[in-house]
Amino acid sequence: MANAGEKPFTISEDEARTKGSTSGAWLRENPRVFTRWQRAQIFLASWTGYLAVWLVGCTLRWQVFGWENWEAARKLGKGLIYTFWHREIFSACWFWRKRGIVVMTSQNFDGEYIARIIQRHGYGAARGSSSRGAAG
């Protein structure tokens, strides 16, 4: 929400392509306009979230059963769909990072900082909304 007298900020598509997706308040995947206050919140939340996942992730130890199934599925060269419970979001984010996975996230305000957190961990972000122009 904009504060009184505060103007929204956006940049052109050319600037976004030049600067990259994490340098400003506008991601090419999400052409929303954010106020200066919202940009500050996104910046702080995304770095806090990134560091929280990193700190928790560094303490985790894994015992994986059935890893050969994942490797066999990847060798087929087809896309996979990953699911997890929300309570496992930190551990899933850490375990599956930097594997070329694209995560679906909303186009709303909290989706913006979630997209930036996951991008810092090596994920792609697919932006969408069931109420804003989604295919039915």
C-alpha cells in the first residue's frame, strides 16, 4: 500500500532486461508496480528469508531412500512435478536448490519476496494467479 504522497516506481522493459531481475522493484516475470516502502519490505524480507533458509539448511543432515528413482526419472528427460508440505518449506528449499527447478508463486506482494528468496537459492520462478488472468 502506498503512503500518502508516495509515487509508485517502475522501470521500462529495456531497463529490466539490462539490469536483471533482482536489481530493482520490477521483475520481468511480474510487471507490478511497487511503492518505495514495498520495495524496502521486499528487499528486507527476501534477504531475511534467504539467510534463514541458508542457516537452517546448513544444519540439516539427510538420509535419502529411493534416490535411484529420482535419477531414473531425470534421465528420461521429461519434466518432474515436486510436492511437499508447507511445514517442510525450508528443508525442501535447501535440499532441491540449484537443480534447475522452477517454482510456482503468486504475483501478489508476498509472492514477490518469495520469488526472490527462491531465485537466490537457484530456482526459477513461474508467476501466476488464479484470479488475475489465469487460464481456466
